[in-house]
Amino acid sequence: MPIALVDCNNFYVSCERAFNPELEGKPVVVLSNNDGCAVARSNEVKALGVKMAEPWFKMEQLAKRHGIIALSSNYALYGDLSARVMSLLSTFSPKQEIYSIDECFLDLDGFDSQSLVAYGQTIRRTIKQYVGIPVCVGIAETKTLAKLANHCAKKRLAGRDGVCDFGRYSDTQLSKLFATIPVNDVWGVGRKISQSLIAMKIETVEDLRTANQTRMRQQFSIVVERTVKELNGISCIELDGTDTPRQQIMVSRSFGQEVSNFDDLAESIAYFASTAAEKLRKDGSVATSLCVFIQTNPFKDKSPQYQRSLIVPMGEPTGDSIKLVNAAIQGLRVIYRVGYSYKKSGVLLMGLQSRDAIQASLFDDAAEQDKSSKLMTLMDTVNQRMGKGSVTIAASGTKRRWSMRRDSKSPDYTTAWDELPIAR
């Protein structure tokens, strides 16, 4: 059963370039929360030796010498473009597994094996034309091999024009190819496992593919044995086309500047609880409890340290932003201590259940629940039509002095009416 792995190229950078063509061909790096470290790099930046997660202060001089353009992360933009990419990709296969924000598996069972490369090219052209994001496509008989084929397409080790189908290669050709690829490039082989494998003289993909499966299981685990089988074309990891309901939803941020007073901290907690509640309703779920937490900066050794969390039961399952915000702030009142400079806070919604599976109690106020449901539906509808944050809970504030540093953030081109790009 052929499987395709479609992966967006340097996704965050590609999102920025889609709306700012002047960035094409230039070295671009996207920074993490509070402009801390590299979370996405263009090929030009990679060629300069900048590593993933490298702190900005370490590359700042290099950036000045080579004209590296640093951008703050814009997750609203990336999330929206990801949804558009995944929606388009779903039209290419009856079964899709979204693996991450920028990649997904497609079931190509029943497709003409002789035309899969052409089909992959059609996928690439369509995504580029409709969303402006470049992708590569890897095709093989198992998920592990499909990931490897995609790697080969991106690195131009095999395939052509961003598409690599291992089904077009003989066993001899694949053996020669795999002998040139380091073992740590295999999906699921992390740094520690790869170090152990290399110590055993298993240094390439081909070495791992031809390794004794029983020995791999005894030396490591069934996971590594499964990887070896997948490299030999034996499917052990099924394609999961179902959306598994989330068990928890967390929203948390480190602050751009430290917060000491209760009101600013409460504003952050209210904002996080409201954001989590919006995600909860989008999933069609309700929460039975929440956890609120705060902490100081653990990297400031000379400053007083404090961190605390508290679980707050909701009484009855709810997806109401107002109720969840009130509960979170009540929890904050219990754990807050004067005299500390807080660096991070967050809210975790717990005990999630399907909204449709909740049975009403004899003591429930049906009219109040109906009113709450209509209010939340109205709020979500307005925010969907007019842009995120058009209607908010008052307690979440507007100034948000605690918010992340994002000194070089691009506009929210697709999710805010007042930031829509203007055609010239």
C-alpha cells in the first residue's frame, strides 16, 4: 500500500514569503516566543551554519555580516495557512493523517503505481498555486520509508523536482542510496539511539535495514525492531485517519517582561483560560477541571524563586469562557504570593469530555445552560467572521504589558480584517 508523506518546506519561513515575496532568495530566520531562538530557517540561513534552536544573541553578529532577516513568530498566520494546506491535501486521498502543523500522510492505495510521481507533482503545484507554500512529497510502502523518501526529495538525494517515489527504484538502487544516508536521518531514531547504533557499527540506513531484527529488539526495544521492519517494506505503523480527541488543552506563555502585581498576572491567566476555552469548544468538548500555574524565572539564580499550581474542579463540565476564566482567577488568588517577579503563567484544561455525551442533572438550570451556550456560540461566530479577538472576556485586558516580545512580527494577513494585505 503506497503512502505519501507531504511536508512543507521550511514552513514558517515559507508562510512569511507567501505574503512578502521580497524575502525570496534572502536568508530568513523565524524566532521563537520572545524572540529567543531559531525555530525556522531558510535554506540560505542553513547554509551559513545556523542550527535549529540556536539563540538569537549567538547568531546576531553573523546576521549583521550576512544580512540575515530575523522575524518574530506569527502563529496565527502559520496555523491558518496550515489549515488551508491540510484542507487541500485532503482532496487528494480518501484517508489523511495530519502528523504535524506542516506535514501529513496520504493513503495512495489503489492509485496507479506508474503515475504516482506525476500525482505527487500535481500535489506540489496545487499547494503552491492555491496557498503559496512549497512542499516535497515522499512515496513508499511504509510510513517510515515515506518519511525517508521525503527526506531524499528535500535533500535532492533521489527523485526529481521535489517528489521521490521509492517504488520506482530497484532493491539494488535503494541499497546504494541507503548506504549514503546517516542512520540518524531515520524517522524515530533519536540522538541517544543513533549513538548506540553507531557504537555497534550501524552507521547508515542500509546498516539498520539489514540489521538482525531480533537483536535490535533485545538491544533496544520493539520500537527499533518495528523501524527495521518498516525499512524493509513491512508496514507496522498504521495510517490513522481519525481525529483522536484531546485529553487536555494547555495555553501558556513566558512573558516579554516580568510581572509582579496581581492584576497583570490575573489578566494573563484570564487570556490563557479564554483562549483554551475557545479551543475546547472548537473540539466540541467540555472540561471538568482546570489547573492554573505561575512561576518565576528559573534562570535568575539570584532572584527569589517561586512556582505553584492548583487544580480547580468545575463542579459541572463546561466550555463557557466566563466560567473557566472565573475559576482560573479564583485559583490564582490562592497561589499568588507578593514579592516575586513572575516570568510565566498558564492554564491547563483537564478531564475533557465530548459535549454531546454530557447528561443533564436534575439540578441543572436548563435556561442558564442554554443562555451560556448561545452566548459562547455568538462570541465564536463573531471572532470567526471578524477576526480573532474581536470579542473577548473583559478580564483578559487590552494592553497586556506581559505579552511576549515580538518586535519583528509580520501582520496577521489572513486572520485580522485590519491587517489584510493590499493588492497594488
